[in-house]
Amino acid sequence: MSSGSARRTVSVVSLQRARRAKCARTMWEISQETCVAAAHQLRFAPGEGERLHGHNWRIKAVVRARELAPSGWVIDFNHLGAVLRNLVEPYEHVFLNEIAPYETVNPTAENIARVVADALAEKLDDERVKVARVEVWENDTCCAVYFRMASIG
């Protein structure tokens, strides 16, 4: 290999590394929260979980982008909040076990986080913006988080 060829190879490799490093450093996340009062009855849970009980669920959605829109934001907070609220509004003051998909899916905080994250991604994900995760809080100390692997990287 000639020294000129070796320099070009090093330059190309260096440029590729620099691009990857820049991409790895550039990331924005925004979040929006909403609350829902709903009851559930866990299946396969010994003790208290099997009894009908309710929570004031706090649901937090996190959206990620590697670059900002021309407006200078990931997406509009109001838009994220409205989409999130519309998705969870059917949960308000209901027995979750009686509504889709929880008639067949155990209505755990983990499953609620997954269902909300996937539904949110169907509405928001594009080439630039990805739903990264959804947190579902049953109370001030208990939280389940669902990470969408497609948004990581």
C-alpha cells in the first residue's frame, strides 16, 4: 500500500469516527406528564395486588431526537401533551381490566407503560423523533419504565 493510499484510508476512518462521535454526543430529550385516576385488579399477584384497587397514575412520556426541528425544538410540548392525554383519556375513572387491551393483558404498571409507549410511537415516531420511554408511577415511590429499543442508539 502506498503512503498516499494509507493517508486516504486514515482520513476516511478518522472522518467516520468523527461523525459517529458527533452523533453519539448530540441528543435531546423532552418529556410531558399527565395523570389518570383508574382502578385495576392484578392477575397472578398474591395478596393486596389481587384485590380491586386504584391509583392516581402519573404517566410520563420521553421523546428523543438527534437534531432539532427548524423551530429549535424536538417537538412542541403542547403537541406531545395532547397526544399523550388523548391516548390515556380512555383510562380515566375506569376499571382497566374491562378495557382493551387489559381484558387479556395483565394491567400492571409495566404493561401500561409498554402499551402507552407503543401507541405513542405509532403517532409520533418519524425519521427524526422517537419515543424513547414511558414511565408509569402508581404512587410517589413505585414506578415502571418501558424503554423502546428503536429509540436507543
